[in-house]
Amino acid sequence: MPRYFIEVAYKGTNYSGFQIQQNANSIQAEIEKALRIFFKQRFNLTGSSRTDAGVHALQNFFHFDVDESLIASQKQGDLQGAIYNLNAILPWDISINNLLPVTENAHCRYDAMEREYTYYVYRKKAPFLWDRAYYFPYRLNLDILTTVADIVPRHRDFTSFSKRSTQVDNFLCTINKSTWLEENDTLVYTVCGNRFLRGMVRGLVGTMLKAGREIINEEQFESVFKALDCTRADFSAPARGLFLKHIKYPSTVFLL
């Protein structure tokens, strides 16, 4: 059967997370419902990157297989019509941005080469940022923030920055970029890597903010990595400041 990637964006405030779960609404549940209404058939979506409750995404992906007869009329010129109709069914805070035909073995999770997250921190009260950034009205040493961000890509084992009860067989990640930038009154942390563990970005942000406040020094920040103990990291950075920004795939998975 033909396989498609669904590119989605969403504001995660009103959802229990990305992946479908019992007794709570999720991004996946809403999109599966929209597909069922439009195609008049049930679908089981496979997700690319799980995001926790309250986390947002500028780009995330699902994949699904669809019967040839259902998609026969949806040539590339008509896919925009399908996207329009699906978005009309979805709630305002979830959008489908693209339907992409891919090879039959393409996997939106395992074929991803790189993921990029951003985390937003604001330090002056701003009513329109409260659900999309972390209000942190404390003095921060930006030089120290930059220094500890540079430490992150030197490490591979992120056991200390993974929350408990995660279903992974290892804690190894390759981080290609880790930077803090100041944009007006907002601090933006950007991190890119091949994979991320449960709570990892929020753990990094919370622990780096402790360094920025000079509660811990650079050596103590690095010692958190070496401890291989998640109780040493600070996971207090709230979900609302975190955005999954971009997922990169090899061009060979796409048919068009």
C-alpha cells in the first residue's frame, strides 16, 4: 500500500502529549480522528518524535499506509485539497502542513537524521508569552550560559538528562549544536542531535539555568554528565517553553 508522511504543527498546551493514550486527548488522537472522518476508514499512525504534554511543534511527522483506491484521486495537485479538508476537521491548534508520498519502507521515526529543538525563556513579564515560553525573572550570566552550552556536544551519554521510566535500550545521543542566543528580552536555546531522550532538553535547560544563576559552576555542570544519575539534573523547566522545530530526513525516502 502507498505510504505517506504527514507533516504537522501544533500548540501543545491543550494536549496530554503527541502519542495516543488512554483517558487523555493527544495530537495523534485528533489527527487519527480527522483521517477517519475524511477517508471513512480507521488509521493507526506511527509518530516520529514524541513530545510531552504542553510541548509545541513547528514540525513533526507521522506516517501511515492507505489503500490505493482511497488515494487514487489524490494526485499531487489534489493533495492540497485533502490537506484543506483535514485541517477543516482538526481543532484550531493542530495543522497538517503537508502530505508527502514516500517509499514503502520509509519510517518517520527511524529514518530521521536530525532533530532540532528550541527552548524560549523570557525575563520581563509578557502576557502573550506565558504559554509559549518560560518566565524566569532572575539575573543570568550569559557568558556562563554560553560556556555550559558548549559543553553539551562533547558528551555522548545523556543518562543524567533522561527522566525515569523511559523505554530505551541506551542513552547515547550525538549533539551537533547547542547554543544560547539573546533575542530582545528573550533567551533562546537551540539544540540539534540525532535523537533525544525523555525530558532531555528540559533537563539540559533547567540545569544550565542553574549555572547561569551561578548556583553551580561549569565543573559542577559537567559533573552531572559523569554521574549518570538523573537526580543530579534539574528538570524544572516547564514544557510550555519547548518547541520541536525541525526534523531532517534523507531525500531518498520521498517519492516527489
